[in-house]
Amino acid sequence: MKKIKLSDQVEVIAGKDKGMVGKVIKAYRDTDQVIIEKVNMIKRHTKPNMVNQQGGIVEKEASIDASNVMLLCPKCSKATRVGFKILDDGAKIRICKKCGESVEAKA
């Protein structure tokens, strides 16, 4: 699950939301699930509480298995498989399998 990380741009490749693109807002490493912004929306019936005084039906994102999403390469802007490369300084980076460029976010 190291292939998909927080705040990556991904495309859904299977399921009812196939073709949708969004940003990863949460990644669960132990269950191999990800939550993507505005994808796989579900409705939850909630009781009134201190945070939500009104209660009622709340719409929110549900998790998707990580195998059903593909990373979007920032260089070639295509959904791609992810490979790994070890640099000269010993750092391990993720690379795009289509164009060979790094997909790591510039910090």
C-alpha cells in the first residue's frame, strides 16, 4: 500500500464511481483502503449531538479498496502503475511506469 499516499491524485478504475478523479484524504495501511474526496458518497443517519445539533441524514465519503484506484502521474497526467527507484543517496522514490518520471510531491 506504499504505492498510494495521502494527498495523491488518483483515478477510480473499478466500481460504481469508475472514471472519477479525486484526491486521497485518508489512507488506511492495515486494511489497504483509501478515502477519496467526493468519491463513493454514502448517507449516514445520525443522532443529534454536540457537533451536529440537528442530526438527520449526513452524506460523506466511504472507503474504497486501494486496488480499485490508480495514481495519476503529474507529468504525463495519465493513470499509471507505480514503480520504485533507489537514488544514489539511498532515498527510495515512486516513479511512473509510463514515463519513468518521479511522482513524489515536491516539498
